[in-house]
Amino acid sequence: MAIIADKQYNLVDYAKQFDPSGQELAIAEVLSQSNEMIGDALVTESSLDSGHEYAVRTGIPEGTWRRAYQGIEPAKATTKVVVESYGTLSAYSVVDKLVAEKGGNVDAVRTGQSRAIIAGMSASMASNLIYGNAGATPERFTGLAARYNELSGAESSRNVINAGGSTNGQNSSIYLVVWDTDKVFTFFPKGSKAGIQRVDYGLVNHVDASGNEFPAYKEYFEWKLGLAVQDWRYAGRICNIDVTSVPSTLIDDMCDLEERIQSLSLGKPVWYMNRTVKAALRKLTTNRSNIQYTPDQITSRPLMTFNEIPVHICDAIRDDENVVA
């Protein structure tokens, strides 16, 4: 199946394209199911083997008000080139032969172990999508918190709203992201199978911590992913949310952030918050018309939306953030 240029893909969509065997697709599905942000994020193949390069517009020509017989000055948009890095997350699955063969269903035991490891990788990647900082940890990529971490002084400060918490170590944040492949998106290395690799070594001799060998079934998992914020105007953060007493003004802050986003219609907007803040929001929004619960399917649990924008849980967002100044 060919890649359709104007279609937007998430991780599962890309795995379907690149993986006719279904091996990487199965991993992508578990990664996406384990964390809503991973399932939401649009993904694209990077322009470089080592990262993703794109141009950011830094100036837009305003045109010239012209009178008769008066010339027009040449004008052009100005841009700067940015290269984003990706991170490589790896894990081994090792199941002792005695454990794997107990009960007579080796594949089921190995699959259960692998799914747990992949789910853990999904949680780690989601954490980096929020808190990663390539400046402090070069092996990782920079996440959303580091890009929206100042109340003033930075371009992105326009899209950072202070919820009023003033005590270090007891705050959380909410993010609003408009996913789109020329605004905010994730990427995988050029030429790879959606950035996902699985190697099954089968039954091998594995070495324990003491240097002794034992027979085990072994697999290796590798996931390469990066985050690009090509246009900071399409994401934002409500920070300093005191989790010990979530303020009633949080609803107003969410409305304010929506208006600061450049456009909510040019992409896929999603709210992200942890369970503590979402529970508080549910209590604050009782009987309010801008909060809706719509079932995805007849038998499914209703999905929460705020002003028709999906509200998704992101467990990676912590309750112990320091004050953003």
C-alpha cells in the first residue's frame, strides 16, 4: 500500500504501511493502547537519518499600501532552520525456559511478558513527550514542558497560563495540543519501519547478574521517536495547578488557552491532564453546557470533551511539579 501524501498518520497507521508481516504493527497497537497521547500523536518520517529538519517562519511580509505611480518594495517571508533530535528507547524481554514452558504454552507466556514491557516503554515515551530535555539529557528529545516553561520572556510564553499555585512540589499542568504534521507532531528516523524494531533471539543462554548462564527466551525491542513543535502557537500549557486545592478558575483558564491557540480547526486538538486534575475538573464542571460525555461506541465508556475538544488522561503528567515562573 502506498503512502498517501495528504493523509495524516498516527503510529499504528504508519506501522500498517511499513510492516506487511504484522510484527511492528502489533507493537505499535500495544504502544498506542497503553497511552492515549501516543495514540493521538501524528507521526511522520523524518527528513534526516539523525533527526528532523524543518523551517520555522520568523517573519511574514505585511505588504505595501500603494498610491498611484508609487513603487512597491520587494518583500519575502523570513525563516530559520531547526533540527530536532529523536531518542532511542530500548528494552529486552527475558523469560526463563522453566517459566516459559510451564503450562505448555510458551507463546502465551512470552506474549504476556512482551506486552507488559511494551506498555512500560509507552509510559516512558509519554513521560519524555512531557518532561524530556535534550539539553540536560542529550540521549533524549525535548518535550512539551521545556518548550512551555516560562510565564514571560519567551515567544511561547503567550501560550502559558498561570493557575496560581505557589508551593513547589505540589503542582500539575494541563496541555492543549493541536496535532498536525506541520505544527506539532512526532517523527521517526528516515528509512526505518515507523521507528519500531523487534528482534526475536529465540531460546538462548542468558547471563544473570552473577555471570552464570541459564536458558531463556529472549527478545529485543527498540523504539525511536522525536517531537517537533514546528509552530509553537498550536500548543499551550496551564501550569501551577495546585493539586491540593484545584482552583475553580481552572475552567476559565482552559477557555483562555483555547483562545490563545492560533487555530483549533487546522489539526486535531486534544486536552491532556492527569487523573487528579481530571477528577477535579469533573467536579467543577457539573451541569455545565461546555462539558459533554459522548460514547465512542454503544458499549463504551463516555468520552469527556471540553468545548467539543477531547479530554484525555496522560498519567505521565506529575502531581509534584515545581512552580513555573
